[in-house]
Amino acid sequence: MELAQTIDQLFSDRDRAAGEEHFAAFREFKQKLNAGEIRAAEKADGRWRVNHWVKRGILLGFRIGRLEDYSINDDFRFYDKSTYPPKRFGMGDGFRVVPGGSSIRDGCYVGRGVTCMPPMFINVGAYVDSDTMVDSHALVGSCAQVGKRVHISAAAQIGGVLEPIGEMPVIVEDDVLVGGNCGIYEGAIVREGAVLAAGTILTGGTPVYDLVKDAVYKKTEDSPLEIPPGAVVVPGSRAITKGRGAELGISVYTPVIIKYRDEKTDASVRLEDILR
Ligand SMILES: CC(C)(COP(=O)(O)OP(=O)(O)OC[C@H]1O[C@@H](n2cnc3c(N)ncnc32)[C@H](O)[C@@H]1OP(=O)(O)O)[C@@H](O)C(=O)NCCC(=O)NCCS
């Protein structure tokens, strides 16, 4: 039986106690996640689609894992699911983990040339492609898919989307700059080469105003929020125009596409690269 089918079957049979069949399938599943051979979401013909069975496999790992002691000594204590120990990696894997309080959970892919600055955390199901920088205090949440040469700046939070199973994880395509203190949550897709200025927050419910193309981008029932390729998004605000909010002159936060990437943006972004 195919691994996908086995996982689906074991996942749906909730009443069956975890046995060797579960653990063997999960081991194979996790090894493929670690190798980047299977992913929580994949792009085909320009569209991202969720691999539901992969998400089920990750949830299965949580269900069958028992609490395990990962403590280093009596002072540094850690406890987590036995199915999700810290990821094992070595020199041959070709990525840098600068000494400090970082953690990479088992069951995620980290490509060659990736730099991990402490402290940062990469969660299960994440895919971090080659030459990407994950700066200090950054989170790459569960199932997040991050492209090549992405800069995830200090304290940027890429939220995890494990459940509901059909929900798109956060996607950050190649050559994106995610500025310091940004937050990308609830399955937003940031297309190739886009730039999120420091402090930009994207969620499922956030409308994004494109001042260049005179458009508003929103999540719909069947498509996630998408930031177009090369867009430069800055944190902005818009006035509430109705009701009490309008009377009080209140504004709410909104991300704004102020321009599309040009030579000036490339120069601003390149400055950040010096830190690599
Ligand atoms: C977005 C960014 C890359 C600038 O891009 P740029 O293409 O050089 O932008 P420009 O200077 O051409 O600015 C275009 C317009 O956007 C405005 N703007 C630029 N950055 C902005 C910001 N962060 N917030 C609000 N407005 C901003 C400018 O004032 C300008 O407006 P104007 O035309 O009315 O004068 C930069 O602001 C930024 O956020 N860099 C990331 C910094 C960071 O997080 N580093 C991480 C270190 S770990």
C-alpha cells in the first residue's frame, strides 16, 4: 500500500491503539519530510495546493507520540512527544545553525545554505529552501513553506497552520524579504520577490490595499490571501468611515502595497544581505 493511503487509514482509525504498524509508517513518513521528498503543500501550474494526507501524517505523529524526557541535565529540562525529538543534522547537511538557543523539530526540511540565527524555531512540517536566512527570534511555524533566498528578518513570525487539515499553510516564495517583526498567519501566500516592510502583519482577515493597481486583496472561501510578486507592502492604516469608529476618528491597521520592487528596493534589501 502507498504511504499516503497507509497514513490516511491509520489516521482515520482513531480507536485503534498505536502499535508497530503506526510507528513504522510514521518513521518512513518523517524521514521523507526531513528529506523534503514530501511536503504539506506543493505548487503545480502556478497554484499552491495542500497535501491533506501529509497534514494527517503530522497529526498522527502527535496522536501516537507519548511524553518523552529530552532534558540535557537537571537544570535544562525539556519534554515533548516521543515522535517529535529535535531534528538530527550534521555538517553534511550544509546549513548553519549559529550557537545559541535555537531549535529545529524533527520532520521538517532545511535546505543547503540556510542560516539559522539564534534563537529561532523551525516547527514540524516546515520546508525551508536553500540559501534562506532565518534571523534571531524568528518562527517558521508548522507546515510553512519557505522558498529559496528568502530573508526572514529578526522577530518575524511565520504562523503554523496544521488544522483544519484543508487549510493552506503560510507560503513564502523565492526571494521574498520578510522584514523585522512581521507576522504572516492563516495561510497567506507571499509571491516571489515581494517585500514586506518591517512590522507588516498579514492574516486571513486582513484586506491588503494595492495603491499601484488600485485593487484590494482578500482571502475568499476558496483562495487564500495572496501578495502579488514583487509587491512592496508597508504597514498602513485606514480610517473607519461608518458608525462610532467614524465619529471618534478611529483608524485600523492595514497593509498597503506602496510600490512594486525596483532598483531602489533591491538596494535597500541588499543592505540587509551584508549581515549574512
Ligand atoms: C520596504 C523597504 C525595503 C523600503 O523599500 P524601498 O523600495 O526602498 O522604499 P522607498 O524608499 O522607495 O519608499 C517608497 C515609499 O514607501 C514609503 N516607505 C518605505 N518604507 C516604509 C515603511 N517601512 N513603512 C512605511 N512606509 C514606507 C516611503 O516613505 C515612500 O513613500 P513616498 O513615496 O510617499 O515618499 C524598507 O522600508 C524596509 O522595511 N526594509 C526592511 C527592514 C528590515 O526589516 N530589516 C530587517 C533587519 S533584521
